[in-house]
Amino acid sequence: MTKFFTSESVTEGHPDKLCDGISDAILDEFLKKDCNSRCAIECCAAYDRMLIMGEVASSAAVDYEGVAREVIKKIGYTFGTFSYDKCKIETAVHEQSPDIAMGVVGGKDVGAGDQGMMFGYACRETEELMPLPISLAHRLARRLTEVRREGIIPYLRPDGKTQVTVEYDGKKPVRVDTVLISAQHSPSASQSKLKEDILRYVVTAIPQELLKDTKYVINPTGRFEIGGPEGDSGLTGRKIIVDTYGGRCAHGGGAFSGKDGTKVDRSAAYMARFICKNLVAAGLCDEVELQVAYAIGVARPVSVFIDTFGTGRLPDDEIANIVLGEFDLRPAAIIEALGLRSPIFSGTSFYGHFGKPNLAWERLTKVADLRKYLR
């Protein structure tokens, strides 16, 4: 059966991603000074201003405005109303609520920082065991930034979005049907020149063998000069599908950026990805979705659910029991296993939180332990 599936990504200059990047940069600054900091920082940006808000429990002090301006400058907003040196920045950060704090302070059995359900996923479509559409969308978005920074397409500006539609024969991806790219540019750029350069220098990020009778849609409105917060408002945590699996699997609704590891919205989603990737790599299944759910202040999850979509070498309930036996899903154990007390989060803010080989939750360190169940 022929099917089509689409995923999107955005560049670091997209207004929502800009906010994600600032939230994670602030979190990292706290963790550099106090590795036990508990943090939930969000930003919103619009036109010529930004609000940094949230809750923090830490012995450290951070220059919120200074960190934000540095991120804005690094991303490339050195012009317009939202220029790093001109935009207005306000802060509304308070101490963490004592009602939350009493549930997340303690030892190995420290409770989850919130209730909720988190999902992990892995499949065999790509080398990194991610769905192909989101993997390709991230490649294009990353390439848009590279050609701008390296001066290959010098008239590009920081904002941009990509979208990739993949054709499937059953569950097998066979080709890229449509590539959609919207790239912010300077007023001097013509639509014809931009399309020519995008096709020549950006679309090449997709393997050539997948580009068969592919349709290309470049800046479909004709112009994209006004971008970033000057063109549209931005908010931390609004690109949760871009951050995860591109819509391929379920999502619990929790965002990642700006949250430390006691927030299971982030840490448990990372562990769920780690588990799923190792299950697939070990050969227990070819595709798997894992759900874990927590109650605030309670260490162990209230439920664990596995779906291998008919690809499991063992029944799904047996694989769920294997997960419970092989992986410690208490928040403190997750934080320790994945190194979430370290200032690593700025590296996750852009182009997805999964599929990057340098991240702890992408390592295949449990494969040997899991393979023994196939004997």
C-alpha cells in the first residue's frame, strides 16, 4: 500500500526555537554554577521584546538578560527591531513553589517533578533509528543555517522552516515526494536566485537516491523578508513535535527546553528514547513506542506501555516486563544514568532532541543486556 507521511523542522532563528535556545542556555548557566539547580524557564518573544519567566531553586545567580542577548546575537539577529542590542527584555522568575519542591527533594527515591505521560520511539528507517521524514527535515533546517553562517548563501537570514513528505510502500520508505523550504532572506534577494541557490546548496542534504520525481516548493508566498519575533511571536515549548519524532508517534504534551532533569517531561522522554533505541538495536523489535506515566512526588512510574506494531520478537507484555527489569525509571536514576546534572542542554535546543550521536540517550549501551532475552 502506498502511503505518504510528512514531518517539519525549523531553524534556530525561528521565533519558537529562539525561545527554546534561550531557555536552555539559562538552564545550562545554572547547572554550571550549581549542578543541583532545579529550573523551569520559559521565554516569549514578539516584535521588539522578550519576557523571561519561570521558577528556579538554586544557590547560583544568573544574568538572564545577558544570556538572552548573547543567544540572540549568536543566532544572527543583529538587525531589525529584535536586534540583540535593541530588543527590550523583562524577567519574571520566582522561587520554585514549595508544594512542588517537597516532592522532588531527596535521595534515590526522589519523586517526579510533575504528573504526566511521556513517549519514546525508535524504528529502522535510518541509521540513527529515527523516522526518515523528521530526520531529513532536520538535515535541511541545519543546512539552511550552515549555508547562511558559511556565507555560501550570504543573503539568508536566521528564520526558516523545512518540511519533507516521504512516500512509503507499506512500511518501507521509497522516495521523497515533496520538499518544502521557507527561508528568510534580505530584501535584495530575488525569488529566482533564492530558489536556484536552495536547490543547489541546501536540498543536496537529502541523499540523491531518494530524490525521484520530487516536487520542490521554495518560499511559496514569494517573499520572506520579515522573520523571527519581528514577524511572528515565539514561545518556549511550542515545537514539541519538531523536537521529538515529527508526529510519527504519540506525544504526552510536555515540552523540554528550560527544564532540568527532575522534570520528567524531559528526563523520562529522554530515557524512553534510550530504551526504545536499544530495544530496536538489540533485535527485540523493528519498531517500538514506549509510554511511561508518573504522579508528582512519586518516584516509580504508575504505568509502562509497549507497542511494537507487530514487529516484536517477543510479545509486547514480555518486552514491557523486560524494560521494567533492565531500566531504572525513577527520576534520580534517570538523571544519573544520562548525566542530566551537566550543562548539556543547549546542544539539544535545535534540530531535534533525538538522533544526535553525541547525546547520552542515543548510546547503545544496553544492547548486550537485551539480546540475552532472544536466546
